[in-house]
Amino acid sequence: MIESPLLPSLSGYIDGAWCEADSGQRFAVSNPVDGAHLADVAAMGPAETRRAIAAAEQALTHPASIAQRREWLLAVDAALRAHREEIGRILCMEHGKPWKEAQGEVDYAAGFFRYAGEHVEELAPRTLAERPKDCTWTVHYRPAGVAGLITPWNFPIGMIAKKLSAALAADCASVIKPSSKTPLTMIALFHLLEREVGLPAGKVNLVTGSAGPITDTLFEAPSVRVISFTGSTEVGRELISKAAPGIKRLTLELGGNAPYIVFEDADLERAADQLIGNKFRGGGQTCVCANRIFVHERVAPAFADKVAERVQRMRVGDGLEPDTDLGPLIDENAVGKVRRHVEDALEKGAKQVVQGDVSGLAGTFYPPTVLLDVPSDAACYREETFGPLVPIITFSSDDEVVEAANDTDFGLACYVFTADRERGQSVIARLHFGHAALNSGTGPTPEAPFGGMKQSGYGREGGLEGLFEFTEAQTVPEG
């Protein structure tokens, strides 16, 4: 069992109070390192979700000033930074990512609250300089209503920060549903919100349990006007259908199939270093990590060797060990998918350059693997692997690689490496991805908008654009 001063309760949080499931049922949370039982968490459902929605509706009847919202947001930032080590430890134990990486995720999360707090005045009313129809026109950014925030397991604190920071900035009240694989980090956050931030009752509500009944209840409630979801494209399609009867607004960050393009003139050392940081973050279980690595045929063998050298130095193991670079995958299904992708690529002609060692490890580990000459009919070319596989695909021309990179239904992130900045910018302009990095493998940041194109979703999180996702513009002409 996990013990933490940030986990005095393992239940939901509704209307300013901790509460168990009406049924008394609980679900188990385990450590993917070894399958050890960590905790039993309240398994809530529709009834508890309806009470959370009612509490949020009531909270909306008490608007908060811009100054008050700024105070709350900056207090969350401070609380997260003050407790980064312990939150990181909890996150490490339920997710598996290394503790040092988990603490970095806490810093990342804190940044969203800090940015929102420092820029919340962007949501203050603004008066038009013009006087059309001989009236003074003022635009108010009102809270859209109750916000349903549904988060995935791969970034237990980072994903809620993106959503909740903007919802609080907009003065919305929220009902939050974390993944049942990693609910403990969210519970720890709620203890900080209660203890160190002092939000009004009903402003934030936590409902833990199975996704289906809770999500359905959020969509059925007329007062829930915005639902923000991060997860698979398949589930995203279902949510779009469910949103139609109530004309609910959705913010969706869905699947990815990120191309990582290395041209023949690129700095191969930098491209290899950046790929390691990009690909193996969270065990490769991120929507923005490189999934298809396109390398010019002239430098592909040399680049593969450089990546292999770095992979061979990686230590796989328990994230609580200080020298661990790569932890386990989230469960056996994740391991099975990576194994299937590797075996499929090898059967279709790919060559194994290197594979790490996970012998002696009991949990859901898969060794980091580098493949060369992966064909376009391989499963890992079309599907998001979500694991520590580096499939290298060769190309010979700019036009060829642009066409190949765009040959996917997804458009979340892409990466381009070349010594010719003009060439890089020209290629990026032709790539249909919302996040497009040049000579960098970096992912999103709180200061910039992030979101997908095509079937990777719509709406933005982060930046000024993200602050408006939970608002409704109300225009007031005054004569």
C-alpha cells in the first residue's frame, strides 16, 4: 500500500467534502513496476456525478473577480512546486515513469497555472474603440458553464493542469474524471486544492470510477456546457456524437502518429539526442512522441548507429531508482502492442539495430528497440505504438518525405531536422500538424497553444488561445 501525507483520503471530492461511493465499492490501483497493490479508490458512478454537477452549478452562482482567480491560480502553482517531490513520487509509483521525470511533469503542470494566473486579465471585459450604431460596445468573457474535464493516465498531473488552469481562469466550475489507472496523483492534487488554495465548495469536484457511466452523465446534464477530453481518436468520435443532442462544446486532444524527419544535412548528434528525449519520455507513451522516424537514405545507417549507442546506455527499471532512464509500460496490453509492432516490422523486412535488456524485471517492461528500413506497410507505420520503439524509415527527397509524413489521419505533432532553416520552414509549412518543431524534439509548453489537426482533435490548450476555451463571449451594446 502506498503511504503519503498527500493521500489521507482515497475517495472522491464533491461540494467541498471527501466522499465514498454510494455503493461502497472500490477499485484497485497497482504499480506497473511489479504489479504491487498501491491503493483501493472509491468507485463512483452516475449518482455521485449528478451531485458533483449540482455542486458545480451552485458554485457558478457566485462569480469570482479576475483578482480572485489570479490568486487561486498562482496558489495552485506555488502548492505544486512546493510538493513536487512527493507528487512526483506518487505519480512515479502509479504510472511507472522515472521519479526525476515525474517531478519534471509537476513543474510542467505548475507552469500552466502560473501562466494562466499571469495572463488572466486577458479575460477581462474589453470595450471596442469604435462606436457602431452610436453605441458603446463591450465584450464580456463569461464562464461557459459547468466544465467536464476527462484526463488520461499518461500525464496524471500535466493533463489536468492544462484543462483546470483554463477553466479556473474562465471562472468555470468543474467536474473532473481521472483515469482509473492513475487516480492517486489527482487525489493528491485535490488535497492541495483543499488545504493550500481554499477554493469555494463546488468549484472543483472529483469523481473517480469507470469512465462510461460518469462520462455519459456529464453529457446528459444540460448545465455541462464544455467537455475537455484527452485520449484516443476512437473515443473522441464517440464523444462528438454524444455532444450533438445538447450542442455541447468539446475540446479534444486525440491520437497522434508523429513524423520525425532527419534530412541529410542535419546535425545527427543533436537529432539523435533530441530523439531520445522525445521518444522515450513516459516510456514512449505520449501522443506527441515520434512514431515514424524518417531519415534520409544517405545518413540513415549512421543515424541508426548513433541512436543505438544512446539506447544501449539507457537503464531500464524501477523509476524510484535514481539512475533509471526508462520505466515500465502501463499494463500488459501496452506491452503486447509494442511486441506485435516489432514482430510485424521484422517479418516485413525491417532490420533490428539494437534492443535493450529487461531480463530480471518482473513488471510490464519492454526493452527499448531500434529498427532500420521499416516498410510503409508495417503496423507501426500506420498505428500509434505508444511504447519504446524507434522505427527508422528511409527517404530520398523532400517531396517524398512530406507526402509520407502527411499520409496519416492524424495531425498532432511533427519534428524536422535540417541545417537549412529556410528548407525546414518550407517543409513545415507543408506538414499538417498542430505542433511542428524545427531542430528540436520539444513538446508543448504552457506559454503556447497546443492542439491537433485532422483526426487529432480540435481546440487548444496553453497560451492565450487556451484561456478562451471555457468562455462564452457576450457582446453588450449600450446606447
